[in-house]
Amino acid sequence: MPLRLGSIGDGVERMVEILAAEERSQWVERAQRLLHDADPGDLKAKLRDRRTRVPWLVAIPVSSMDDVFGAPDCPSYFSVVAADGSSVPPDRHSPARFYVLNTGRAILTYGERPSAVLDASAQFHFQMEDLYLYPSAGSFPIEGARLSAKMAVAELRGLREATERTETPVAALRDGSLILWGLQNEDSRVQQRFLREFLECLDDFQNAGVPVVGYTSLPGARDVVNSLRVWLCQAEAIDCANCSSPEAMDSCKALVTILDRQLFGFLKAGERSDIFESTSAILSEYGDHRIQFFYLNVDGEVVRIEAPQWVMHDSQMVDFVHSVLCDQCRRSGVHPPYPPALQEAHEQAVISITDRRLVEDMVDRALARRGIVFTRSAKDRSKRRRAV
Amino acid sequence: MRVGEIVESNSTGFVCESYELNRPPALGSLVKVHVGEARDLYGVVCYGETGSLDPGRRAVRRSTDEVYDHQVYRESPQLEHVLRTEFTSVAVGIVERGIVVQGLPSLPPPLHFSVHTCSSEETILFTENLYYFRLLLRASGPVAVEQLLAANVREVYIERGSDEEWLREAAREAASLLKHDYDRLMAVLYAIQPVR
Amino acid sequence: MDGRRLGVVTDGGFNTGLTVRLDADCPTEDLRIGDFVVVEGESNRYFSMISDIQLHVSDPRVLASPPHDAPPLVAQALAGTTTYATVEVKPMLMLDLRPDLGEATRPQRVRTIPMHFAALHRATEMDFATVFGKEGDRNFAIGTPVSMNIPVRLRLDRFVERSNGIFGQSGTGKSFLARLLLCGIITSGAAANLIFDMHSEYAFDKQTEDGRWVRGLRELLGSRVLVYSVDAKAAARRNVDVTLTVGLNQIEAEDIMLLADELDLTATTAATAGLLGDRYGGNWLRQLLAMSSDDLAEFCQSSGAHPEATKALQRKLRDVQRRAYLKEDVPFSPIDEMVTALGRGRSIILEFGRHDSPLDYMLVANIVTRRIRTLYRRKMERFEETRAEADRPPQLMITLEEAHKFLNPSAARQTIFGTIAREMRKYNVTLMVIDQRPSGIDAEVMSQLGTRITGLLTEERDIDAVLTGVGSRSFLRGSLASLDTCQQVLLMGHAVPMPVMVQTRPYDEEFYQDIRGSDQAKELPDVGIADIWAE
């Protein structure tokens, strides 16, 4: 039935009131002042101290808190490779268990001889070893977070293969984070399985000297803000339930509502922040490829750019990545800008509902030819038929 | 010269995707499809359109003060891959072993077959008879039929080497077909005046 | 231009005529009302006349905003498609084209119409020859169609076998036309002619208004033409063959009736002549002239005639009596001799010299004609008895100018001319009337005029009169109204198979040569006058 919007409407109004509240912008300014005031050395020490148990995800400044860096010039000739993926997840209503991964790629070359290569490759997974991490046991089915991880690996593989075919200089882009959050709560065997493949790709990139970057638009992260909260906190150990400093507590509470992208709102178009180290738990498994990040104003929004530390330590690579991303956003046709390479990779990857149904029909027909006619769950059937 | 491939086909005409982006054959020009041995189906281009391959995507402004026109394509090389130019043609007749029969074809042309521009000789042969004007005036599409006819007359006139005699005949035929629609007729006659 | 296709039939009916849509390359200005055209049907050829020309548009929006300063391409595209012209065409004769009939076919009355899209062509020389006849001795080329150079022929034998008329406003060349026809008739021998030449213009050379000299019939045709005159003095000067006198004994009451207007007599007065005639017979006029007042009074009492009227009559007639050509008692033999000469193929022109008042003209013409017709009737009756060819009286045509004076409704009943006109060819005597006021002529007489040759007429009633009794009147009106003032005539009637507009040939040197050249067969010996009657 249609949604009853009456009750929702009131809630929307009230929410918007809160968001628009004046105090919020004031707090962003105060947070920015904090950023400028905070001493990176002290903060780093505090955050690195084993005794500091921080209940939030924080970011450790690599050098400064508030330095800004303008966009360097782009080389006259370079390429950008981007990959994106989408999937038809396993359908519990179907007797045949399968899933489809579609990896889209875009290789855009600029300079004297501009060119573009757009492709997509779809993989239909149905073998036991693809469906389950431990096929003999039938355990750890590939779905949900594991499926996402598998997709991330496929994207990275696609990126790697593409960069092999492309002349340097080249930057590799992925939409979203390079930190495999989803694996955090998985069994370590699962983690290892996916991480191994993921990190192998990163090795190849490092060996090839090709920077690989995760681009997050409208980032919801607040790890730098959380670091500021630690900075505010006077106590040795963070114990919010028994907060010792009431004034700080107000500020602290206010900071909770602020996102990193708002914090770094002072960046001008084309400017990036200094580099920060992520302290995400899964990164302990990343070895040389621990992920660092900076924020970048692409002249329409502030985005979060992640890369392995070997990229961030190489100032040339950082400059290259910085300039390429700004250049990409300059070439974007939309607002706020979005790198065309990622846009096209996404377009290549996307699986429409029609496509999805086509696959299901193919499967159904093939089954029917073999005399296997299956019944879907009652719920599914009712969803499909929607009889009155 | 091959200029496109048929992506939609029916009894009254066909839609092609043009090989070259932004360069379909001229409005009103004659094109042909090899539908059989020594048998060509002729059409008159009646519409052209350039847009995104994916109907859900729309073109956005990409030019700046420094970058515009052809530069836009250099700046965003992916455009050539995500845009396409299509053109529609009205079927006007069959030429088999040099014999011209003007009218709708008995079969629509096969999907995915190539479409070629017509040479001057082929155009001259086909346009000796003006019966096909009736088919143009009956075409449905975004382009007004009188504009389509005028475009065809202009194109053929030039292909025939500025054939004044043919132009007069074409004007008379148009006048005869549009004798009850003076306004449309005037639109055609003034549009086909050769520019001096 | 000859035989070119003009258009195709798109509409029409037997009674209304055919509508032809003109081809795009045939401009309306190439055609004229009255043009002779041919419609090619499947089985018949229709010889027709153009009776109307109209413009049309296929889309009324053109009328609202006609293209002005249109480039030539636009103009030529519109012509014949959005804008087009039609002509109304009236078939007059049709020729059966079926091959089995071969050469024997002749044009006949139209009994059907062609189907749609039959082609319309200009008439060719062949068509003219088919319809109007080829050259031959009784086919006289009277002129050409208005825009072509093909001769139109008049059939003289049919012309003379009925009375006919030449009409047209003054200045339209009626007398030249009469000269042409008379030359043709005389040289072809179609009829003997008696011409009452009111203004003495036919016999001898005469200077026209613009200073030209035109030949007289006597000069052209020699002794085939005899010249009589009632004016003795003029006769002495000119080359007149015979001087004619008229006797009072020859004047009858009907002559007085005819001359009532000229003599300014009331009806009563004129009627008195009749009473006198009853009493005194052939002598009535001399008696009247000799009467004293007492005689008059006595006469009036006994006859019931009105005294004043009778006196007036006597007075008027005494004036008349003084005319030089009138004598007391003149035998009829000179007139009889005229008939003999006419019987031998001569033609006679009677001049009036200074006696050219309408009174003299009418009086003399009436008397002479009456006598001639009497003789002719006798001859005819004898021929009917004997059936010998030698007794057949030759066709006689009497040329009469100012015909309305003789043939107006009241006179027509009384004069010999009215009788002749109504009798048609009963006694082989016919009239050729020349007049500029055909509305003055009695309608019954008019309807008896077999062939009518008309120049421009502007008065509605004159046009009506001339078209009395002619089929297809309404469209011939259009043709009549479009004639040029000079030398263009409409020929219709007995002597032509269908009405035709003609540019008459000029009466000039070329004509004189033609006439002399064709005048071979009947060259008569140049004998003395007296001998003519002696033969």
C-alpha cells in the first residue's frame, strides 16, 4: 500500500530544523579552530600511546593537522583507469544457486592522442568453490559482506589488468574506500582469504609504480573529528561515562555531530588537506599497504581520497594523484563534479533490473528444459505476481 | 560509402546508427541497403539525432572559455564511446539490375545490415521519376514533410549537377501534390530556390 | 501553333458545353473567344468554338495571399497546378472517326459528347477544309480565322438559295463585305444579282474615307455587270447602260403604304390610297392627281374617305410626281428586259444618282422588285408545267440596303420584300439585306434569313435580333461582343456548317487579281446592250 506520509512529514520538518540550527555552523567553525590549534606531535603521541583506549575510530596525522596543498599541474600526457562493480546476488528463492559479478572499467588517456576504452566483464559463478569459501563443508557462503569483498577483489584485479595495458603515467581509481570494513567481523580465515588476493593486487601496483586510489564522494567519515575529541579530552584514559571535564564534554558532544568533510570545509577548490593514517582494525592485516588518506576540495564538494602508504609517502605520486583527480573533476559534466573515469566505469558495471530478470529467465528456462521446475517461496511469488 | 548500420527496421523505413559520431548522411539525401543480389533498397534520410547510448543519460555542458567544439571531444575521450548518432530513413523504392520501382518495399530491410550513401549516378537514375515525392509527403516523424521534401530536392539538385530542368519538374510535381495546401507548397517552393 | 494540344476535357454536358482544363504551358492569352478548336473523342472529332475562358485556383488560400514578385521557379510551378485556367467549349459539329466509314464521312449534328480527358487541339488547315469545304468554284474564301492564316469558305450556292443578311454598326465594312460576296457570286455564277445601289457606290470606282480608291464591280467584272440609273443626268456622265424611268401607272397603293413615314402621311391618309385603288384600279394615282376639289369631295363622299386625308395625299403625291424619273405612263418592258438579262446570267446594279433620298430608293426598289417577282412567278409556274431545264428561272438575289425601312414589322407585311423574305426560295428569288439596325427588322423576316454575317453590334436589342432563331445563342453573344470594329465578322447559318469568326479579306489589288484569275469559265462576250435582249 502507499506509504502514509502524514506522520513522516512532521518528522522531516523537525529533523531539518535541527540540521539547520545555527549552532551547527558555529560548531563547525569552533572545530576548525581546534584543528588549527591542535598540536600534531602531541596528538600523535597521545593516539599512539597503548594506554589510550579510544572508543571511536580516529585518524593519526602524518605531519600536520591543518596544512593545505594547492593542486599541482597535470602532466601533459597521462591515463586514468577506473573500475566499478555490481552484482546479482544469490537468490534464496531459486533452486539454482548462483551469482553474477559485473566489473566495469574505463581507461581514459589524455594528451596528444586522447582515447577511451570502456568495457565490462561479467562472471557467472555457480561452482561450489565460488559459492562457498569452504565448498566441502558448505560453509561461509559468498553473500553479503563476503560478496562485496569478492567484488572489491575483482575490481582491483580489473584495474591491475588494465594498467598493465596502459602507458604511464597512469593512476588507478576505485569508487569507495580501500579499507575492507566488511571483513572486520568475519572469521579470520575468511579475512585472510580475501585479503590475500586483495593485497596481492596492491603488491603488483606497488611494483609497477602505479598509484591506486579510493575515491569517496560525500564521505561520512569523522575519524579526524574524533581525533580532535581526543585532543580535547584531558584525561589519560577516555572514559565518557565518567567525564571529568564538563566544558570539554559540551564541545565533545557537539563535535559528534560534525563530519570530517564539514571540518575540512575551509579547503578552497583544488586544495587538499595533509595526510592522515587510518586506524581501522582491519588495517593491521594490510602490511605495507596500510591505508592513509587526505581530503580534497573538487570544486563542488570535499571528497576523501585513500591510498596505500607507499603512495602517500611518495610526494611525486601524491602530487600526481592530486593533480589527476582535480583534472578529472574539471572534466566532469555534473555538479558536484565526479571523475568521468569512475562515472564511465560505473555505467559499464551497472546491472539493470531488466538485465537481472533476463539472467533469472535464462536460468529458469534452462532448468525447465531439463525438467526442473521449481517453486519459489510464497512470499517471492506474491511479490512477483502482486495479485489483488 | 558505408555510413551506418540498421538498428530498427519496418515496412516504411529504418533507423540506423551512424558510423561516425555527429556525421550522419545529410537530411534529404538518398541512401541504400544491399538487400539482395543486384537489389538495393533506397531510402531518403528524414531525421538525425545525436545523444547518449543509454537513454537514461543526458548530455551536459562541457565547454569552457578555453575548451569548446572539437576540443570538448579531446578533453573527454570517453564521449565517442557513450554517445551515438542515429538517423532515420523513409523507404522510397527498390532498384534491381538498373530497374527502378518506386514505392514501399515488400520486405523491411534486414536488421544490422549496412547503409550506404548513393553515388551521383545512382541518385540521377533513381530521381528520373518523381513518384517517390508522395512517399516523402506521407512520412511521419519530427521533421515536417514539406521541409523533408525541400531538403531532398536541394540535395538531389546538387547531386545532379545543378540540373535546372529537373528542379523545375520537381517544383511542378510538388505544386501538383500540394495543390490543396498552398501554405505548405509555398514553404517548399521557397526552400528549394537555388541560392544565387 | 497548328494542331497543338491545348488541354483536356474535365467536365461539362451536352446542353451546357464542355469544360476543358488548359495545359500548364497554354496561357489564356493564346486563345480568343470564338476560336475554332477541335476535341478529339474516342469515336468522334468535335468541331467546336470557345465560348468562355475562366481562371481557377485549387486552394483558396492563394487568393488571400497571392505570391508577388515570385521567382520564376515558383511562378512556373504554380501555373497549371495551384492556379489553372479552363475554357468553355461548345461542340458544333462532329465527325465520326470509325474507320469503316472511310472518306465518305461528313461532319454532322452533334449528338453526343466525349469522355473525360479528351484532348482539345487548335483546328488545323485539314479541320477547316473538312468543315468548310475545300477550294472549289462555289466555295468562296471570304477571309481567315482571327488568329490563323487558313481560308474560311462560304458555300455560295447555299448562300444564295435563301435570303440572308449582312449586319454591323456603321463603319464596320458592310459594303466592302457586300462587294466581296457579289464578286464571288457573280464570278461563280451562283446567282444573278439585282443590286439596289442607294449611294451609287458599287458600280464604279469610288474613293473611300481614307483616300483609297476601290474598284467598282463594273470595272472588275466587265460586261457581266449592267448598270442602270434613274438619274438621266448622271447616266450621261457615267458609263451607265440604261436609264430607267418609272411611270405613275406603276405605282400601287402598297407603295404609298410603304412610304407613309417618308411622305409623312398618317395611317388614314395612307389608307386612302387603298380606297382610291379600289375605285379606280391601276389608274388611281393619275386620277387622284387630276382631281379638282369637287372631285375630291365627291370621291370622299362616295367612298367614305376622309376629305382632309385625301387632300393631304393629293398634295404629297403632287410633290412626288415632280421627280424627274417619274413619267405619266411607262411600259413595264424595261423592267421585263431586266429580267431577260438576269436570266442570261447578267447582274444589274441600279443606281439612283441624285435621287438617293430614302423615298426615291424605296419607291423605285419596291416597284421594280414587284414587277420582277411577278415575272419570276410566271416563269416558275411554266417551268413546273414543262419541266424543261431551259425554262428554269435562274436563282436571283436582290441586294437591299437600309433594309429596316422595307422590313420593319409594319412594312414587312405590306411590301414585296416582306413577301419574298417569307416565301424563301419558292420562286428562286432571295434577298441579301444590309443593315446596321437589325432590331428594326421584323422578327419573322429575321428568322427567315438563312445566313447572317455580323460585324460588331453594341446595342443589346440589335444583338438579340441578329441571334433570333439561332441555336446556342448565349455563347454566340460572347463572340459577337468580342469582334473588332473593323473587318471582323461572325458567320453563321445556312451557308456555313458552324458559326465561325472571320477576319474578312481585304478588298484590294490581291483580291482583284484573284477574281480576274478565277473568272474563266463564264466570260461573256462583250456585246452591245441592245443585243442582249435580242438574244
